[in-house]
Amino acid sequence: MTKTIAERDMVMLPKEEYKILKELYKTVKRQNFLFRLEESEKNLKTGKIKKVSLKDFIGSI
């Protein structure tokens, strides 16, 4: 009986493909971070900010 990939615990990949996928994952995570940073800067420039007291901010964390 064959199992789907979702049912397996491990997937076998050649080393080169693994390295490529690992670098791709890092690149996508980095691009997502940069996109969020850009959006934050844009919101600051347009005044889309929320003011909260320091005590409330620390309490929410």
C-alpha cells in the first residue's frame, strides 16, 4: 500500500535539491520581511499609526 507525502514522516531529497529548497525558503522569508518593512514605512509616512501608552504596549506583549 502506498502512502501520500502528507502521510509520510520523511521525504527523500538529493542533497543539491535540498540546498536549493533551503536557499529558496530563506529568500522568500527575507522578501516577506522586506515587504512588511516597506509597508510599515509607507504607513508611517501616511500617518496610519496607532498611539498607545508605553505601559499598555508592554502589557499587551
